[in-house]
Amino acid sequence: MNNQKRDRLIELCVKLIQTPSVTGKEKDITDLLSREMKVLGFDEVKIDGIGNIIGKISGTGGGRKVLFDGHLDTVSIANRNSWTKEPFGAEIEDGKIYGRGASDMKGALAAMIMAAVSVKENGGVSGDIYVSGTVFEEVAEGYSLASVIKLVSPDVVIIGEATELNLNIGQRGRAELLIKTKGVPAHSSNPEIGVNAVYHMMNLISEITALPEVSCPHLGKGNLVLTDIISSPYPGASVIPEECIATFDRRLITGENPESVLQPILDIIERIKASDSTFKAEATIASMIVETYTRHSGVHKRFAPAWLMDRDHEFVKLSLEALRKSGKTQTEVGTYSFCTNGSCSAGISNIPTLGFGPSREDQAHVIDEYILIDELEQACDGYVAIAKSLAV
């Protein structure tokens, strides 16, 4: 990468970091990217109804449509005083650019945009190249990408989440399970005339946590973890609780769906009911209301499927070969440990999906988040190589 391209890449990354974009407040960064993409020479730039931005570099005709996706939103700054760098200052020091979103994932998004521009400036390819900046990913993986996929109909999707410049071909999924027990309220001085929903929940949790773990040799364990529990009324003033709600985080492996994940818990509930007439409980997949900056509103079920590409898939082989030929001889094939928008593209829409990005997974959401400039450059070169190998 020559100095001019390097400077343009760093400049764009800095601008993105300097534009706060906490989930639900992505308008400013979307407006920024709309201006930048047009100046950089994208053939089409649009913002969809949800608030995603989509830039297109038109191909010469006949090739595959390749979509590079990076989310615009970041988590918030919990405690500004914990940072030694200005969270939105994009300070450059010792070959690093610091700031919220540097690693997760404004650096990758800047590299994707500049890679698409580079392909165009060097003669282009036959297929269309799209770059999407999606909203609301931090709390609703895949929800917004579904809108982009509907508009673009890509043949392959490249997720830019951190891979340390390796090529990821899958990820565990994630489900949020809501478990609810019902009781009968009574004064705590006369507990025998009530039914304590918390006691029923304690019994149910004991059974649920004893369930055998599922696993996959490529993705690991589908572990189930209790993340919160609350009774009602709360706080209880001498009242036997009439309701208790527990939330479980369930990591998913390939082949699992909402029904298969819930069924073992529903079986436990029915078994306990058969021996205790006072026991009432239910288990569901949690859902949430998504409200974006465009005033779009929708319901998102918190079930993000796992996905896994075959190592021998044509797109895996082509991308790996292209990356290694571009100088990334150490690139290996791996998987993500966390959820990405790939749960939508691969897990739901069955579109071949790959992950490639700068930085490490453990740089996400941390104090003094940063991205290495060297990795930023290498990622941009890698995206160029992938685009030239697939958009044909």
C-alpha cells in the first residue's frame, strides 16, 4: 500500500472513531459515511429504512455480488475516568489508533470501504462490490443485515469482525431464554397459604443446569449459563413472590433451532408439573423491540443461529489462496467465539459467509480500545484480494 492510500485509510478510520455511534444513535456516522463514500467514488450510496448505509462499486458485468459488512454501532463508555485516552479522540500513538470502536469495528469498516475504492481505481472486477455499515448489531445481531441482504441479494458475505487477519468460516450462535415460574402471593407470616415462585424457580434451575451439554468439534460447547434472576413483587415487603423470571444465555452449535433448544427445558417443566400440582412455569425465547434512529420499529427474537462453512467450499479455498498470495502467508482458517451478523447471512439466509478482519476478539468493548495501523493496512489489502478472487 502506497503512502497516499495509507493516509486516506487512516484518515477515514480517524473520522469514524471521532464520530460517536452508540447503538440507536448512528445517524451522525451514517451521514458522514454517505458523504465520504460519494467523494471516494462509490457508484451508488443509499440509506435504507432501518438506517443502514450501503455503498456499491459496480462491476463490469457477469460476476458474483460480494457484500462486505461492518456494523456502525458501538457499546457505550461505562466510565470515562477509566480511560487514559480520549474515547473519541482517535489519538495515534506507537502505531495504534485509540478510541471506542477502533477494533469493534470502525477500523475494519474503513478498510472495507478503501478496499472497494482501490479495486475500482485499479480497473475493477466483473462482479458488484457492496459495503454495508449496519446499525444495532451490538444488541440485535443480524437484525439490520437482513434488510441489506433483501436489497442486495449477495452471492457471498464477508464479515469484518476481528479475526487477527485469519479467515473465519463459522461461529457459535446465541439464544436468550426466559424462564418464568408462577406462584400465589401471601403474607410472609403465613407462607403455607401461598405458593413461592422463587422456590419453584430454584428447583427448576437445579434441573436445567444439570442438562447435558451439547458440543461441536469445530465450534465448541453449546453452554447454558444463568445470567439474571428477579422476583415479583420486588422488593418484597412481607410478600410471598408470585412470579420469578430467570434469563439464561445459551450458546448454540450448528443444527439447533428454537424448538430444539427449548424442548429439554419444556420436558423438565412437564415432569415437575406431573409430581407437583402447584408448579406453573413456562420457557420462551426472549424478544426485544428494535427502534432505530430512523424511527423504524420492529420485534427481534433473540435467537442468533450458529453457522459453519465447509473448509473445502470453493469460496473458502479461493479466499485463503488470495490472502496468502497477497502476502498473508500465516493466514489460517478458524471460527469466531462470539456472535456476528453472520447469524443472519449464513445462519438464516444460507448465504456463504466468511469472516476476515484486523485486531483481536479480546479488544472489543475494552478500556483504551485500539487498532494497530499495520493490521488496518493489511486488512485493507486482504479485502482487495478477497474481492478480486470472489467478485468474478
